[in-house]
Amino acid sequence: MCAGAFGLLLAILLHTPLARADEPSRAPLGGFVEDDVGVLLMAGGVGLFAGPSYGPLRAGVGYYRFDSPYRALSGAPEGFELSVRHIVSLDATWHFLADQIEGPYVRLMGQWKRQRVENRDNGARKHLDSVLVGPELGWAWRVHAGLYLAPRLGALYYVKRPQGQENQPVLVGGKPYDNERHHAWDLFATLGAGYAF
């Protein structure tokens, strides 16, 4: 009795659907499309990903691009501008307390990223490529039917670093570029808005 009451209370608090024996089972095969609102709000921002889902599991392919004019966000040193020309991502997600895309989730993701660094003094540019992998934690709140909002936090490790494995400064138009924010980890927080079907 106590365990059942605790389970009911936990389900209410987590807003996780409870399955009953007399309810028909949901069709587990579906899909989703999601936009990264944080990236969308940046200059030139595009952050879309989509893919199939099977119950609480989903796989996604994504594409991102945006300009990073704010040094506080980009970490670009004085005299440089940084833009993300593109990110191609692959991910696998598990909503561990639900039978669909809903509630808390953990995601493992990998990204290939190309950044463009520009020397503001002379306009010289250089492309820097990197590969990142890491986890993401989030929560998908169903707003209406399949529409959901998903705040999330992530930590991606630079397997291939943009300034080389030793993180040496890179010359761009004769000036050394060194972005300490992209030496080992890329930490982020954002909000997704999506639709599950």
C-alpha cells in the first residue's frame, strides 16, 4: 500500500503517465522534429533536428549554424569574431520515466563543428574544425498534444580540438587566435521547442 502510494505521488510530481491494464497500449513507433530556441535567437541562427522514436527512445540528426558576436558567449579573444558555419550532429535519447517523448531524459550526442574565425583588423579568415561527444540532460514538457518544450544542459568534450590537440594558438591574418573556451569542454544550456508524432 505504502509503495503504491509512493509510486502514485512520484508519478504526479514528475507528471509521468501511468499505464493501466485496461488502457490500450500506445503505438510505440513515431518521430519528432525540434528547434533549438537558444540558437534561433542568435544572429543567423538555425538549430533543427529530427528523427524517429520508439516509445521512450529516439534518435536524431541535426544541423546548426549561428554567429557568435558576443565574446561572453563565444570566448573569442579581443580583435576576433567567431561564427559557427555548421554543426552536424547525431544523438540517441532515452526518456527513462515515460513510455513516450516526455519527462526527464538523457542523451548521448556527437557533433562535427566548423567555426570561422575572422581577424577584425584586416578581415583575414580561417576555418577551424572539431569533433565533440558528450551527454545532455533535459526534460520534455508536453504543452499540448505532441507539442513540447525541453530545457536542457550539456557537456561536450573536444575529441578533435579546433586549435589542434595541444591547443596551440592559430595565426589568423598574422595575429595569434587562442580561445580557451574551446580547449577541452563545450558547456551549454538551451531550450528546445518540438513536436512528437
